[in-house]
Amino acid sequence: MNREAVETVETVNVCNAVTGEVEEVEKVVKSDEEWRRQLTPEQFSVARKEGTEPAFTGKYWDCKEDGLYVCVCCGNHLFSSKTKFESGTGWPSFSKPVSDLNVRAEPDTRFFMNRTEVLCRRCDAHLGHVFDDGPPPTHQRYCMNSASLRFVREKDLGRRE
């Protein structure tokens, strides 16, 4: 008797920031080799291996254009430029994600610090950390790495990729 293995596809609910609708999407799972082929060495180091880019060096720390910041690995909608603010840290900072569905937070005690790591809900990419020293009303500072993000200009949001 020949039995085929049944592969279970995990799904997650995320919010589409363009339509405002919650969508059920497949969780993105790839091997390190597959991620290496898709990403630049810096993107791989930061997004897949929990690295950090040096302050004031990332592509988006000083970006002032209107649009949407999406996950560099899977395209999940993460942050709107409307919630971006100048934190003085040298990394792109946001007061909140487009939806709590799109990110997840995990305790991070590496380097003898107590921080909260922020990850993409769809592919588990390391995005950065969230702190409680942001502006009102959320008082949150989502301090993200540019290497984990891709920016889509507002005028391009309706186009298919």
C-alpha cells in the first residue's frame, strides 16, 4: 500500500493595507538557500539571521515619500508612511503597523538586553524592535531595519507586481 505524504499548508490572516480587508494567505516558508537566492547579502543577514544595519545607513531612515513599507521577503504590508516619524535613531521608525495582524512580537534577550523583537507574521522575517518611547497616541516606536523593508510609492499601490 503506497501512501502519499499529506503536506499541510499553514495559513495566516493579514490585513491588506490597500483594501483594508483581512485576507487568509499562505505562510511563506523557505530554506536559507532559497532566501539567499532571493535577497541581497545584507537583506539576508538582517531579515533571516536577525542582524541589524548600522544607524543612518539604511535606505529608508530618512525617506519622506508617501507610500507603504512591505516585507522585503514576502511583500506583506507592514507600515504606512503616515505613521512614520523622525526618532533621531537613524532607523525608520513608525508609531504602529498597518495592522497588528501583519506583525508579531517576541521577547528578545540577546546581548543582555530586554527588548521586543518585531517579525513579519507571514514569513517570520526579522524587522527590528518595538519600544515604549514613541509619540502619542500609541507611545510605540517600531524601530525597523531598512534592509527588511521595501517601499512602494503611494501612486504605485494599485498596480500588480
